[in-house]
Amino acid sequence: PNIRAYLQKSFSTEHICRLIKLNGILDCIMTQSASDKAKFDPESTSGSSFFTPSGEYNLYERTLWSSHINLCLYSGRGDVAFHPGSYITNTTSILGNSMTRTIFFKEITLACNNNNNSDGDNASWPLHLPASHHAVLVANLTSEPISCDDYGPENFVVISLIDSISDALTDPGKITYLRWFGVTFTKDKERTSDEKPPLSFRDGRLLLVAISRLPYEHQIRHLTKLASAISDAFIMYDKDKHLQKIIVENPEVSRFLSRVITIYAASMNIATSPMLRDVLFKQVGPCQYSLPQLHNIGDILNGSTGKEGNWYKRESCFMGLFEDWESPAVPNGEETPSKKIPGNVLLKTETIFELALVLGFRCAPRDFGQLLFASWNAAGRKGTWDPKELVPSSIKPFTPSKSLACILLELREDLCTVAFQIRGTKASLPESLLGQKLKKCSAAMSLPLNDTLGIMLTKAETVFSAISEKSDRMGGKYEQIDLTLLESHGRSRMTQ
């Protein structure tokens, strides 16, 4: 306690800025190969490599990592241990006033961009944030008292990260391994951290935590901007064959798009259900930061192309940002969504999910269905973002003018509702917002079950007839259909 009190009195703005710069140096030391470290420190020799020959960390290295991460956590929240609800109970700021916290956050962008000549306003937020920087940020955002007067630091994080996402969406080629890692296939023996995918699970949670600290009006403003960026990007992909080729042939790009969609859907959940903030903080606040595991670039490339490789990882393949990263389920708690997403944002969201679903089918052979599943799962949550959608309703009637992607999504929801009705009100469903909606909808089915099944069969017949017609024109080659037919229907929907 005496040491902690001394540190609290002694820590200055300059100390925090120096710690942030040290974070970048430590990350470089811990994740680079001996040859890369020689470039970092010309006086180093091969005998002083920080890695053992097997690539494992020794006791001193593990101790250094643990001590430094604990220092980062302490700097961010004033305590090494996480205390749930501290953002409510704390009465004094940990890192100083709003202006000082913003300076610290800008220093992180400078450290990641290696641009010490800028004031931070023009430095882009990194799509991959090293663990030490992440520890300082998340420790502070989950513990710092929420100001009702100034949300400058949180807005800076959200705006900067959304701008970086928008920039990457505009030029998806920069997410390819060739440009992201800065290597070619001839350099596949170089090593990199497996925690380096752009917009990883950890980065997605950081955006979610920052958004959750903002008032509703700020959240909607940011979500409107993000929705516009994503929808504009997918409309552009739909029209540009060259960009489609980049996305389809480079699974790391389609996986990045899937992470964008998953994070966007989770952000919508946070905006409509404020009670999720406390749940999120309790799950994110006490996170541990393990040493980065290193792999050859070649191994990552092989895993991405479907060869032997451990490609299925939480950091890059998550379907949700809460406790179960393999599931899009959102904790329900005791209240239903209390906020509404504006209609213009919901319309753009529908466009995003439909076009992503179309593109996901084409990317599935290479990215193992990640973009397809992400868009499919996110679309299933669409009805929970507007309180009106939670009002009991019946099966949507068949509308021939709708795109096939839209009909597929409707059919999925119809099947879930009817299945729950058949199983009865005692059927077991996860305690989630989607489960809550299914219970209400199934209890209010206005049509007899036979009529409902008839509508669903008509929808299914429409989809299969269109696929069969396309297949006949292609000589029965079902595997070549991809979703070119859905693409044409998607475009006609966009022009209406």
C-alpha cells in the first residue's frame, strides 16, 4: 500500500508518455527475430538474441513481460487488480483530466506510427494494437470514472479507429499478407506474432468498451458514420470486379471484413442495450495478456490457403465479443433494448448484411465460411436493434420483388420461430435478446401452422428454382454457381 501511494503521488504526465514509448520498444524486442533486432540495435549480435533457439521464452523474459504488463495495468487503473464497478465508484480520475487522457491516447497513436513529429491529430489509429498499449487503454476505460461533461478521450479512440477501418475498407488490398506484413512469399521464414491480424478480437473489444462509455447521441453519430463506411464499401465491392477478386482470392481480406461486420453488430447491441456495458466491463477488465506466440510467415500463409495450419484462432475468427467468442449471442440481463437505432442506419445495415452474404458465399471455399457466417449471424440480430421489432409479429409474407439474399434471411427467421412454436413455450433457449424475441414472436403467430409453412415453402421454392435455373444454364455445375444470381438480385435491390 505504501509503495502504491508513493507511485500515485510520483507518477506524472511525462512518466506515462515515457511508458507508452517503452511499450513500443518492448513489443519490438519481444516479437522480432534476431536479424530484425540487429536492425533495431546495430550493436546487438546473434548471440544476444532475445529468443532461445526453440523460440520459447526463458524465465527472465517471462518475468520482464509480466512486470511490464502489470505496470501498464496499474498506470491505467491505479491498481494491478480489476475491481468491477470501479468506473462508478471511483470519484477521482486515474490518468488526470479529460485533456490529459486524450494526450496519452494520442501518444499511443504516435508510438504505433513511429511519427514523433506529429501532435497525434493526423496519426492514424493502428488496426493492430500491441498488448502493452492495449493494457493501458482498456485498464483505464474500464475503471476511469465516466464524465458527464467531456467525452473527448473516448470520442478520440472511436473516431480514430472508425477512420482507420474506413480507410482499410476503401483499399482492401492493404489487408493482404503481402502489404500487411510487408513480406513476399520468398520471405516466408520470417517470424511474426500470431496476435497481429488487423482488427483482432482484442481491438474489437477496445472499440466496444470506448463506445459503451459514450452517451446515446454520440454512439448514434459514430454508428451512422461506421454504417455509411461499411455500406459504401460493400456497394463498391459489388460493382468492382477487381476488388471482388482481391477479396475472394485473399482470405485474410474476407476475414477482416467478417470481423468488421461482427464488431459493427456488437456496437449496435451496446447502443440499444446500455445494460450490456457493465457485463462487458466485467468480462474485459480482468483480461490477462500472455506472451505473443511466434510463427513463421510461411505457416500463416499456408493456413490461410486451406493447407495444414492452425488458422482457427480467437483473435482472428471470433463470431462475438462477449464471453463466448465462437457465438454471436449477447447476454440478456433483465431488460430489453431500450434505445432505438435510426431508420437510415437500419436501412444501410440491411444493405451491408445482404451484400456481405452474397460475397460470403463466394469467399467461403478459401476463408472457410467466415464472412458468410459473420453476415448470417449479424443479420439474425437485426430485429433486436429496434424496440418495435420486439413487439410480437407474424411470419412475413412472401414478396417476389425482394432479393434472394433477403428471402434467405427471412426464411431463417421463419424457421427459428416455427421451430420454437412446435417445441412449445417450455422450449429451452439461451437467455439472450434473440431468444427473447423468438419467444414473443412464436407466442403471437396469427396464421395457422399449415398456412405459415406454406409461405415458408414458397420462399424456399423461389430460392431453389432460381438456383436450379442458373445451374441448368451452366450445365449442372452447382459448385460454380457461387452467388452470381444473388449478386444480380442484390444490385436490382440497390437501384430500387
